[in-house]
Amino acid sequence: MWELPMLTDPNLTGVELPSIELLQKFDVPAPRYTSYPTADRFNKDFTAADYEEALKTRETNKPLSLYVHIPFCNDICFYCGCNKQVTRDHSKSAEYLDVLDQEIALVREKISGTTAVSQLHFGGGSPTFLNNDEIERVMQLITSRFPLEQGGEFSIEVDPRTCPPDKVRTLAKVGLNRMSCGVQDFNPEVQKAVNRIQPFEMTKETMEAAREAGFHSINMDLIYGLPKQTRKSFEKTLDQVLELSPDRIALYHYAHLPHHFPPQRRILDADLPSTVEKVHIMMDAITRLTQNGYRYIGMDHFAKVTDELAIAQQEGKLQRNFQGYSTRPDCDMVALGVSAISNVHHCYACNPRELPAYYEAIRAGRLATNRGYKLSAEDQLRHAVIMTIMCQFKVVKAEIEERFGINFDQTFAYELRKLQNYQKVGFVELTPEEIVVSPKGKIFVRAVAMQFDRYLRESDRAGGYSKIA
């Protein structure tokens, strides 16, 4: 039988390892819940006019967050499922920024309430595909319409292969103060198998430049389950990660779905680690990180125990959105660019995934929204419960009852019965006052939250999501 490693105090690390038998039994496909309802529920009945109405009627003083999608990459990483355009032609990014300028102006014209931005995030693709002049331009396009709030969080996803120290200094100069470094794995054989050659020294140089430039926080993205990856090889990667000492770490599970993501067809099934090996890698990583000063925040995220993300969770102030976990109060998120998803005034609004359709709409002077979703009163209730579980690992029934005017036990009688299976194995504690996810159950928080997903109860779509481990 597999012997599980011992963790330090779960009150400090935030997690306790379950047995391999429980892991295998409860390792089910489950949504990541960056939204509720999940994006596969969004539909074309929601139009650009609906999004315009949401922008106009948003709460006047609600904090504002901006997300900007930059879809371009120099090279293709075989594991990647992001919406991207692989090119080295900067005439394409110049054209994109021209259209983005028009979209920013359109949104600014239609939005009501505060326009000061407390949170800004650049995602992709690879936002650092942009050269220094383009970075300065896109920030000027944004800040001329949406000023950055003093003390806000302004972040960017960075590919160290396209972000040497001079570009890091440019990022800092234009006001960005947080970065997320894509790494995945430092092992050369794994990097070759996924077509992402990125020497350790290159990542180190980018991170050191960020600290010298005054970046407040550096996150590092890792992936387990990649081709050629072994328990021993990933142990070496973890040594190197701990040497670089990022403030936060995201440890994602690689979902091999070549029928959904064509680049993954270049990955050989025979090169993938076995299920048992993959679980070993995950458990080893959790053990190493939590024994070296990182707290388990939830799902696949870790933060140093002194980091404000860990502190926010302990204080019950953690939030979750399309960019993951956040310390910021619940914001209206306006998303810009191709495939971007906004969340404004109880509505989700999606831009097209294809550049031609996005360009056509914006150049015609209209919002590009081509699908979305308006939350019903029940959706808002279930959204609150699910996000509270995902962020705080517990639900205080009286707080939900007061906020929504319901009797929790009556409204969620079905869900509470389903959760009894999780209570029997010690993953949750059900009391008259609370639902509490135990340290042993935190790895399965997605499955616990999923019990409150009305749409999954009424369909068979759960099989389309990635498994928990």
C-alpha cells in the first residue's frame, strides 16, 4: 500500500492528505468554478444589447476590474488549451491593438458608475508577446479611459522566453506590479516533449528583474501530468522552484484532451505518466510546498503563509473569478479582447473566440458580445454558496439565509443529503449551523461545491470536466 507523506500542522498548511483509496474513489470530473453557472451554460440568447444594459445599470460604487486578452504567442506549447494565435508577425498585434482601442472606447461610453480600476489583469496567449512600445501603448489606451486606483493590483501573465529584464522594467514603468510566470516544469526532457524550451536561468533572470523593479508579488505556474514527467524529475523541479521562492504557486493538473485541443495531438499517450505516478507527483508537491512555508489556498493554489492571499483566506475575505483567487472585494469585471468574458451586474458576456468575428463587431461600432448568461435569483443564491465553499471551505447557513431570505436546510435538502457521503469519509462536517470542508477534504473542494450545481444535477455534462487529481 502506498504510504502517504506526513504534512505539517493542517491549521498552518491548510490541507491534509487523504488516503489513496479515498482519492481514487472521489476523483471525479468537476468544474473549476471560476464562474457559476459555468461557461458551458452560456448561450446566444444573451446579446450585446443585454451586456450594454448590464454596463448601464451596474451598481454605481462597485469596484471595477479589467481583464485584457492578448491572444498571440511566438511558439505553440503542445499542452496548451488557451485561445491563442501563434505568429511572430507584429503587424498582427498592431492591428489587434487598433481594434482593442475601439473596444475600450465603446465600453467607456456605455459604462456607468466608477471607472477607476482596482484590479487589472493581462492574460493570453502570451501578453509579453507585445514589444516594449506596444506595452506602453496598450497601457495608455486603458489608463486614458480607466484610471488605475492607488494601491490596486495590476498583473500580467509572463512568458520568460519573451520577457527579458528590459521588458520587465517596461512593465513596471507603465504601472504593473504583479506577474505570473509560466514555467510548467524545469526538466529539459519534459520541456522538449511539450515544445517549451525554457532554461532555469532564464526564468531566474526574469524573476530577479521583477523583484529589482519593485513587483509586489510573483506567481509561478506549474503543471503535473505532462509527458516524460516522473516523480523523481518533478522533485528536482520543486527544488528549483523553492530556490526561486515565488510568492504564490499554481499547480495545475494536465488534462489530456486531444479531441478538444489539437496541439495536444503531438503528445504521445505513451509518454504520459500513469495515473498512480501522477498522483504521487501531486502529493509530493503538496507535501514539499506546505513543508516549506506555503499554505494550501484551494484546488491547485498555494501562497506563502505571509502572503496577503493566505491572510485573506484566514480572514474570510478571499474571492474567486475568471483569473482565479483574489484578495479584492467582489468586483464588476469588464473583459476586453477576443474570447474575453465579462461579469457585470449578475451577467456574463462573452466576446467571440475568432479574431475575424471580434474585429467585425468592434469595427462596426458595436459591442462584440455573441453569447452570455443572465443569472436568475436562484443562480445568484447558488453562486454565493459555491463560491463561499471554494474560497472559505465553509458555509455559515445563517449568513446565506439573511442575505437571500431563505431557509437553508429546506432549500438545499437534496444537496445536504448528497453531502452525507462526504461526511461519512471525513471530508465535510455538517452541523445545524455550518457546512465545513475538513483539511482532508480540501483537495476535493470542487466535488463538494459541485453538489450545489443545479445544472449538473439536471444533465450528464460532468464528464466533460477535468478530474480533480
